[in-house]
Amino acid sequence: MPTSRITLYIAASVDGYIATDDGGVEWLNEFEQDTANGDITEAYEEFFDSLDCLVMGATTYEQIRGFGAWPYEDRPTYVFTHRDLPRATETVEFVDGDVDSVATELETQYDHIWLVGGAHLAREFLREHHVDELRLSVIPVLLGSGIPLFTEDHETRRLQHLDTTTYNSGIVELHYKIRT
């Protein structure tokens, strides 16, 4: 049994969307100033320092690359894709396999894995029982529509509350352990 943990650490609107209908996350820009300093930055840095590797989908990868310099330093990063994509750094690996097999392999290699997103990949990891913790930053905005983090086709999963942190910006971070 793996001793590693996979954390889904992601932001969503109050109504549960992680992006607009076209995949945009510009609505998060309003909160960038709030997250550029203070407690949120400290909490993120503490989380980031605990990581051994990152996992994300191709759309999320391309979006992050579009923001400018690669923000994840030399952390090994695995990108699920069926396409040929340019490598952001030498530590980026592209994987084209089923979630269960890849996640199981990563759990044998790394102690703490960040499942960055997107929604489809997060739902697949959850469906295959490869998410141990959920850190959900609820952003105080109602988008009305968009790409939902969760859909109606997931099974019921019990969560154990670990922590709740509120920030002056109105962001609330919920931290749960996913029960098996």
C-alpha cells in the first residue's frame, strides 16, 4: 500500500467552476493582488515546499506556459496528453496512459504529489481513488456557468475536515482528507 499522498489543490468559484466556458481563468486576476503577499503566499509556499512532483492535464499545462516563466522550478511534472507539446523544462514528462496505472507508478516514486488540474483529470483521479487530500480555495465570485470541478457522475465520497482558512480577500481554503 502506498504511503505517498496526492493532493488536489485547486481554486473554484463559489458556484463550483474552475474556469469559464471557454477555459478562461481571467476571473482569478482580481484576486492576484490579494495572493501576491501575506498569509496566502505563505500557505502556498509551505504547501509547495512539501511537494515532490506535480501532475496536470495538457490544457492546464498549456495555460500555465502561457502565463510566462515556468513557476514550478525543477519539480518533476507529469502532463497527461495525447499530443506532442513543447517541454517547459527538462523536468516535464508527458504521459499517455490510464490514470490508475500512472498514478500508482507515481505513488511508488514520490511522497507528496500535487494534482494541479484540470477538472477532467481531477475527476479521473478521484474516480480511481488516487486523491488523498482536497485543498479547495473557494473564490468569492459566482460565475454562473463554466467548467465545473465536480459533475453529477461521481460517487459519494466522505471527507474528513482538516482545516479551514479564511483570508481578507474573501477566499476560503477548505482542507479535507478523502476517506477510503
